[in-house]
Amino acid sequence: MGLMDLIKGEFIDVIEWNDDSRDTLTWRFPDEDKAIKNGAQLIVRESQAAQFMYLGEFGDLFGPGKHTLVTDNIPVLTKLKSWKYAFNVPFKADVFFVTTRLFTGNKWGTANPVMMRDDDFGIVRLRSYGTFDFRITQPALFIKEVAGSDHHFRLDEFADTMRSRMVSVFSEALAESKIPALDIATRYSELGEALLPLINGALSSKYGLELTSFIVENVSVPPDVEAAIDKRSSMAAVGNLNDYVKFQMAQGMASGNGGAGGTAAELAVGFGIAQQMMKEGFASPTPPAPPTPPTPPTPSLLSPADVAARLGVPEADVMAILESGELKAKKIGASYRVTQAALDAYLAQ
């Protein structure tokens, strides 16, 4: 090898990067202590930008295309180094290739519930998740604040930082929006569009990034709140409480599980059918059944528990119709007492 070949081997003639990955954010050109010679070729492909750095200071930024590195097209580097020979000799500089394409389908989510005030539920905790798309718009700022001198900076190294930053802005905006928890599901698109400029304001100035879309896929409430919502829906479906209690009685008669109230009702229906058959001459010739043991005397005043047992319904339902006034009762202190006449009048409605 001749002397000229040896000298030539110490210089960089072509600077380029073939990106075969889908998650690279920045890549530093490996100079191997070689110098860039005057007239070297810089090849920047689409969705790339080449950022020069000399002694820790940012120089020129080159976009897509083929560039010949001479004094005329890198004035910033010339100024930084203040070369006596105006770039007529080789020089040393770091070259960072930055991916400027759109990174799509990135996931975000709240690690902890977002506390907010709600008109329906008071203080409620909400969880949320979705996706976002972003691109690097300020390579120098991104390298300075995020990638640093990393030789190969990938998306997963920055994903957690991005998510935490966005979730912080999302949580603040959601708490300030005062959108009712029950209405959030119908306003996902509106919520995402409203949060996009807020998140971009924080990410652009801090990291040199721009979000092109911020999608809210789901906002959920805790399981106990979901159970309360289901119960509220069930109560709305029940409608009139009086009709509901009577319906429960009929269901208990049909299934045979109506409790004391259901048994009494079944006996009444049975006696009525027997009397009708005897009137029409269809009574059975078999000997009469032994007499039914006498029913214990009915107390003059019944407690809600007694009424519930007779009706075959939960005591809570009895309390509801007592408080609504549908079933007349006397209130003694904090307790209710119902007369048999009032109960008979209620059942006759």
C-alpha cells in the first residue's frame, strides 16, 4: 500500500445510514477516529435528517438528498472551528442521523387512577388508555434533551418517559374538563382532540417532538362504581315500586319460593278454586280432608319484618314503600308499625 493510499484510508469519503429497523430514533455515524475530508459525500435518505456536532456544539442540519461537504454548505461548522484554512483540510465532527418519519400505534395508559370530582358520583377514580402517533421535529433539541451521545437510541428507551409525560398532561386536563363520568364514553374523540395541543405544547418545548394524533380508547371507573351504575339502571328498569312488589309476589307463587306471603297467597287461591268446584258440582266424593290447624292470631300491629315475611319480599322493599307512603303505617320513634287493615288495603290496590 502506497503512502497516498494510507493517507486516503484515514479520511471519510461517504457518510450515510441505511435504516433497516422500525424503532430507531437516532444513530451516530461511526467515524472510527477518521476525519471527514473536504468534498466528502453526505447521503441523507427520506425520513432522515443529519445533524452535525463539533466539540459539543451543534452545527448544520441537512435534510434528504446528496450533499457535498465543502466550505460553502457548512458555514456553521466553519464558524465554530474558525479554521485558518477555511475547510481545505480534513476535520473531525460527530454526525447524528435522526429519523423524522411518523412513529405510529404507540400505547399510553394511566398507571394509577385519576381522581376527579363528578356530579353523579362525587369523588371518582378513572383509568384510561389509548394510542398516539409522533415524529421528531427538532433534531438538535431531541439529541440534547433525550438521546445525548447514544450510538443507537431506540424507541423503547424513551417510551416510558413519553408515556409519563402525556399521562401527566392528560390527568390534569381530564380533571379540569369536568366532563361527567357517564358522558366521557361518548366524547372520546372530542377529548383526544382537545388534549392534543396541550400535550404538544409540553413535548415540543421539552423534547423537540410533535404528536400528530392522540387517541383515547377507553376511560373506565372502578368495579364498585360499575356495580352502582348497574344497580341504578336496574332500579330505572323496575319502574313503579308497588307494581314491582306485586310482581315479585306473583313470581314467588309460580316458583313455590314465595316465603310466608307466597304460601298464604297460594292457600287463598286453592280455597277459592275448591269453593268454585263445589258450587258447580265437581266436588270429589272422597272423604273430606282433616281440618286445617287453626292459624295463630294475627298481631294487631306488624313490623316491617313481619310485612316482608307475609309478602315474601326483602325488608328493604317494604321500607321503600313505607317511606314512599304507598303503604300506610304509624311511625313510633324511628320504627314503623303497620295495621292488618292497612296491609289488606295495600294488597287490594
